[in-house]
Amino acid sequence: MTDITVRRVKFEFPDELDDVFPGVDPVGETYLAAFSMTMPALEPYLIRTCRAVADRITDHELAADVREFIGQEAQHFQNHKRVNDMIMRQLGDATAVRLQRILDELEADYRRYSADRSDRSNIVYAEGFEAMTCAMAMTMFEEAAAGRGGVGRSGTFGPWQQLWSWHAAEEVEHRTVAFGLYEHLGRGYPYRVVGSLRAQLHFQRYIDRLQRVLLESQGHPATRHLPPWLKDSGRRRYLNTFRPGYDPGALQPNDLMSTVLAMFTPGTTG
């Protein structure tokens, strides 16, 4: 059993956007904001996927990890929803309507997946997403430890940076759960690779649409961009998730991740 802790953290966001869009790195800033906006649709879908198969998990340690995974994901999307609401208010009605239209489509997709797709299909989507976000989070911590940015590049550690540091650290902490669930109930290397790619492309298409609206709202061209973390070591780390011998449990997080997790013990307020 892995050491997964549900940290009930409530971040207090100021009613302004300087923390989210300081203007230092518009592509990175809008990417994270777009990602945040998807969480109230994506993470409940992951929770539904886990709950749908909970009674079929015969490995008691995995079952316990799945319960903790659900607890962490619930905390994530609740905090993201709060900051998303603030961002929407500050961007204005016209931009908020455009963003919400995209988010409603994403929510409808996930509702349809839960209702119509097989458990195996939903499990492999979860694994594809979690493999991608683990690579993303580990890259962000590596960049931050090397002084090259990571979560935000404004030089501050306000509520927005704290939210992402906490979320990213827990993505690494629960990195084995979706993979273990797929190995336990889904199985099949080719299906994992194809299913993961399909999941990631589906998700990233929505990120791209949201990011272009956000870039335009900040006075920048609404052009497509490669995810900021998907460069150099991030690209290598991501591609390694498709290797036959990939094992997220063998990945070694750096010390910064442990430091971040220690900041957010149960009951702590950000």
C-alpha cells in the first residue's frame, strides 16, 4: 500500500487575477488556468470511474489506495472550482460565456463516457490522464528545484502557486493508483497505449480551446501552443509512460515534492 494522504486544504483566493495572470509567462499562465477550469468536470469523472469498479477490486491494498485517491481528487476539484469561479467573474461576461460553452461540452463528454463506455475504456482514460499529469508534475518540480520556474514564474508563492504545488505533489503521490487499477482490471499493453493516447488527445483538445480564449482575453494572439512542460526532460518523461516496462511506482520524486506535502498536513489552511 502506498502512503497516500487526503489533505483537506482550503485556499483563500483574493478577488483579483494578478496571482493567476501576472503577465510574466502568458503561455504558461493561460495553460494552467485552462487546466484548472477542466478539473470540476474531469476529476468527478475519475471518481465515478473508480466507484463503478470498486466492488470488483480484490486486492485490499489497491482498494484502500483507490479510496484515498478518490478523497484527494475530491479535494482538488473543489479548490479548483473556487478559483475558477473567481477567474470567470474577473474575465467578464463575454469571455466567461465562451469558456463555459467549452466546459459544458467537456462535462457532457464525461457524462456520456460514464453512461455508455465500458469500465475498461474509462479505466484506461483515467490511467492515460494520470500518467500524463504525473509526468507533468514531476517536470514542474524538477524545473522549480533547478530554479527554472515550475509552478508559475512570477517569483511569488501566493494562493494560485500554492494550489498548483499541492495539487502537483499529490498527483505524484497517487501516481500508482490508476495504473494499478488498470493492471488489476483492464490489462493489456497495446490497449493501454492506444487508450491513453486517445484520452490525452481528447483532454488536450479541450485545453487548447480554453487556452486560446484565455490568451485572447489577456490581449495575446489566440494561437495553439505545445504544453509548456512538454519539453526536454518533460517530453522524455512523458514518452517513457508508453514503454512496456513503465512502472510509476519506480519513479523517484525529488525532495521539493516532499517539502510541499509537509506544508499541507490535514487541517492546514492555505
